[in-house]
Amino acid sequence: MNIIRSILYPPPPSLPLNTLSVVNVTALAALGILEVKGTHMAYSKFLNRTARNPVMLSGRVGMLLTYTPALVAAVALFSAPTVKTMPRGVLLAAALSVHFFKRVFEVSFVHKYSGAMRLDISVFFSFSYVMCTVCMIYSQYLSLNLPEPRIKLTYAGTVLFLVGITGNFYHHYLLSKLREKGDKAYKIPKGGLFDLVICPHYLFEVIGFFGISLISQTIYPLSFAFGSMFYLMGRSIATRKWYMSKFENFPTRVKAFIPYVL
């Protein structure tokens, strides 16, 4: 308990925010378990879509709709006068802005798409990302009058975030190079950490989220980082199972999420 108090601000005086912190971990962990069991999120390539007459968008437009509002929210909060009075708040808002800018950039110029995306799913995730962004900044604001953690992890968090976002982008780039123009077939990815795990982009995304949580040192971003880890771990396991079912020559030494371990 003393270690936790040394690295985290006390819980903020906000019942809704504290409740959301618990919901984040629980819901995302549950989704991760469902991914392993074969029940996939509605944007998943593994999913058999059975909804009747959904409004569909192209993959690129759907993902832009998903990420752009969160980018706008992060940049707006970064520019807010209240946030500018908080050194941690400025760094946190900057990290979130960079995170969602990278996603919008990748959607626009890096990713290649093999299918469409449902409008309702895109709107749902867009709202979720905006809410998470706002809640992280709000959590930082509520920490202003709370005792500072004894161990300052802002710089370590910044380094971790940069490692995560760089590794995530690099492996997304490698994935984009698997397909030639017009090619929609799936292939076994290679290069980088793909020779050790099938989803290194997820691993680095989680590293980036933990970097953000260390920049903040508040409970809400940490809960989101743990929830994302549990969900993406489950999704990585499901992805490895999918590749093994589709490719007889899939190398069994390649793990799902953590090199040599899982």
C-alpha cells in the first residue's frame, strides 16, 4: 500500500471518475476474455457480421471518424488555459494529442483496408476515445490539490510513451507493407518483433498507455492502461489462434503478445 501511495495520487474526489476507473479495468478485461473465447468486437476481422442492413463506411472513413474527434479534444484541452497551469497536464495532453495524431496519420497514409466499417461501431468507439481523453485530463485537474506522489515518474513515463508510440508505428508500417496495391489477402507478418510475437503493435500500444499513466500518476489513466493490456492480450491470443488456423506453416515459436512467454 505504501508503494502505491509513493507512485500515485490519492483517488480524486469524484465518485463518477473513480467508478469509471473500475469499469475500465473490468469491462476491458472481460472483452479480452471474450476475444480468447471467440466472441469478437464488431470491428474485428474474425467476426461474422450478422447485423441487418447496417450503415457501412469505407474502412478509412470509419477509422477517421473513430479517431479524429479524440484528436480534436486532446488538442483543444492542450490549449486550454486551465491545463496550461498544470505541468503534468500539459505533458499529458501533449502525449494524448501525439497519440491520436499518429492514429489519424496512420489511417490516412499507412494502413491498408480489406473491408468496410459499420457507422454505429465507429461512432461508439469515437465517443469512447473522446470520453477517455477528457477523463484523463479531468483526473489530472482534480489532482491539483492532492498530495504529490513521493516518487516522480513523469520523465520515465515520457520515455516509455515515446518507446511505445515509435514501436507501434514501426510495426504498423511493417503490416502495411505486407500487401501490394489491391491485394486483400492476409499474410504472416515478418520483421521487427513479428519474428517473436504476432502482435508487437499491441504490445507497444500497451507500453505507450503505461507511459501516459506514469506521466499522469493518477488512477484513471492507470486503470485504462491495465484494461487495455488485458483486452489487447486477449486479442493477441485470438489473433495467434486465427493465424495458426489459416496458415499451416505458421511458426509455433512466435508467441501472441510477450516474446518467449505468452
